[in-house]
Amino acid sequence: MRETKILLTGATGQLGGELLNQLERSGLRVSGFSHGELDITDEVEVDRCFARQAPNLVINCAAYARVDDAESEPSAAYSANVRGPGIIADWCRNHHAAMIHLSTDFVFDGLKTEPYLETDPVHPLSVYGKSKELGEKEIRKRLKEHLIIRTSWLYGTRGRNFVKTILALAMKNHPLKVVNDQFGCPTSAEDLAGAILRMVLRKDAYNDDTWGTYHYCGRGIVSWFQFAGEILDIVAREGRRKSPGLEPITTAEYPAKAGRPSFSALDCTKIGKAFGVETQPFEISLSRVVRKLLGEFNADQIP
């Protein structure tokens, strides 16, 4: 691949914003576009924007990711998560560009009891998961030169996520009820962005054997309840008063429109072998993110 010129979609989102910063700091040529600046479901708009930028690598972080809302807004989810990636893949094929696309653990049904491999059968339980599965299929059938990265339980300092929700609820100083029968791997947006950057820089590794699907997530399998407990423990270690109680509940006790996998840990061996990407214990990254978020609040806003 010639000198890498990158176009990044979803550039102001939870992952996209972090990735844009890391790509720019690395000295790579990158142009980032938010949803407001580029609608990936509009073929004419995509063609016009991409032709102007002339990238040879497109990283697609744009997606419809509101899992429960997707149940009542399926057309919006399928448009963003299926049609959009297909349009991008077509452009890349026609202009000799490669594509990196983000996907999710929600393509699995959670019936497995050990971390999912990239080759395991998919069986999504929700509209969101199905739309992401079909988006993967659109890319595979249209473009050979692609990397699909599935991740799980993403959190960071941008956007809406579980870590921010727990901190906000802790402010109210009442017991928290959190699901304790769904298990997965929390993943820092900063860490995932770093993994993608490493894959971009390892363009010498791109070949017929390395194009395809990969898993990347934080190291360590926990329930949402255990994840919440770790967040509150960090708050306490930082000298803030811990929430007075954390109560485990079942999935059946938590009202949610969309089905979720009860176990969605991802095996990350493949990405390590192909690109030298290593994972680290999620607690390390979580501590860094929580401390940063605490620093953004006034002293009286977090218990």
C-alpha cells in the first residue's frame, strides 16, 4: 500500500474521537467526518466526499448503536449498519482502497461458555446485533481488502456508556441495581483506538491471509454487576465516598427491549498473532478513565 491517506467516519463519537486524536498524533494523514458532516447512507454524498479526499484507507466508526431503540427503529439501524458499510465497501473496491470496520459482540447469542472465536457461528438476539451482522456480510461480499474488528462493552470519556451511567447514578447516593448474569469484556475506547492505530501502521502485514475479521477487547471477564463494583471501588480509592449499596439482579428483572447475549467474551489471539496487538487487564484502563472523568466533575458532584 502506498503512503496511507485515511478517511475516518464517525469521527466525533466515543471511539472515533479518540481514534482521530491518536491518528493525528502519530503523524498520519487523516480526515475525520462526523455524522453531521457525512451521512454514510447517502451514496451520492459519500462519493462526493470520498472523491474529494481520495483516501486509500477508510475507517468506519459510524453506526447506529442505540441497542434498545433499534427494536422500534429498525429501518434506521439497518440503514446505518448495513446500507452505509455497503456503500463504503463499494467505493473502496472501485477506488482501490482498503477498509477497517467496527463491529460488535452482539452478533453472538451468548450460549457459549468460553470466549468466542472469529470463526464461531453468529446468531444475534436483537435488531442491533442483526444489523451489525448483515453489515459485516455486506463488506465481505463487496471488498476483499477489509479488516472487521469486533469489540465489546466499549467505554471512554466521550459519549454515553456504562461507566458514565454508573458514576451519574452514584451521585444520587442510593443503592444501584445491576445485572449479574451477563458476562463480557469491558473495552476502553483509548485502548481500542491504539489497537487500530497499530494495525494501520502495520500495513506491511496486509495480505490475502490477514484480511478478514478480528476480535479486540479488554482482558478479563466480568458481569455488569462486577464491572459496576470495580468502578465504585476506583471512586473510593480516589478518596470519594462510595455509593451506599450495589445490588445484583437478573436479566429478567431488568426491563430492556432488546435481547442481549448472556456471555460475549471475545478471544483476541488472532489479532495478536497477525498484527502484534496486545490486550491488557481492563482494570488498568478503567482506572485511568474513571480518574479522568472524576477530574471533570466538581468536587460536590461525585459522592
